Amino acid sequence: LIPRFYDVTEGSIRIDGVDIRHVTTNSLRKQIGMVLQETMLFATTIRENIAFGRPGATQEEIEEAAKAAAAHDFIMRFPDGYSTFVGERGATLSGGQRQRVAIARALLMNPRILILDDATSSVDTDTEQHIQAALAHLMEGRTSFVIAQRVSTVRNADLILVIDEGRLVARGRHEDLIRQSGIYNDIYHRQLRQEAGEFTPALLGRTS
């Protein structure tokens, strides 16, 4: 809805008080960077994948974005470095590597609005730490929308919306929700136990 892949059927979405239907989609989307759960990479070089939103970017700018996304080191381990070709949808890279290339792409665009859709859900804990560090850098000074299953991903947000089976059931900061929302508290402590290695039933249909 924010980048207008679909239009709202009720109400409106406003940025700085302006209804997004009153601006061109091109000008709107230039202000938005997205890192999705299913990363879309193209069957071309790593350099061109990072520069997709800014094809005129210099090599130095591309490398700066990759370093900020914790991607530069693994890229340079490839014999062809930034000229390395990746398979369709980035199949020749690991999940964490694809995510970091996508983060570098978003960083290079320097967007005013950032949308992160479960960007670390499919990677291991070590890779997630690298990605979270890159995301923290990426979110500085921007309006960010973070969709996540893991409370650890959103606990520092200014506002957390708790969705249960499609309904908004609670809103607030992490500390408030721990005290006031039974669902949020339950999710948080179950995930803590999972991270400690204890077996707990999977949470179905709940997103924080």
C-alpha cells in the first residue's frame, strides 16, 4: 500500500500530510527502499544488483553501501569480486548473502522511507546478527516499517503494533507491551526460551 502497488479502499495514506495518490508513482517509489523476506536478485553481477535502484552509482559508492551492509568482505572473497555473476534470483548466494546484497541496494538508494518485511526470518543466528547490525545502520535517520516474527527485531521500535489473526490487538513500546499485552508477553517469553534451546510449540498466525 505504501509504494502503491495497491491503492487503499478506505481512508488514505499520507506522507508529510500529502495523500500519496496525489503524487506520481515514480517520485513516490524513489523515496522508498524495501528489503523483503524473499529477496529478488537478478541474473547479473553483484555490482549491478546493488546498483539496481541507482544505475549511475560509482564503484566507490557501491562498495560503501556494501560495507555498511556487512557484504563487502564476502563479496571480495569471490574471485571476480563485484563482477561475480549470480544465478537467477541469486541462487548461487546463501540466504544471508542475498539479504545483505538487498540491504546494500537499499542503502545505496538512501531512501526516506524503509520497509523491512521479515528480512531475517530465514537465516541462521550468526547471519542474523550481521544483518541486524546492517539494518540498524540502514534505519538511522529514516522512517522505518519493520514486519517481523521475532520480538528481538522490533523491540527498539518507537511504536510496535501487535497483529493476531489479522486484527490489531495491541500497540505501544516494548516495555509497555510486556506489561499490558498478554499475547506480546507470551510471544516474547516463548522466543526467549527457544533462543535458550528449550523446545516450545511453534507460534502460528501471530506476528509482532
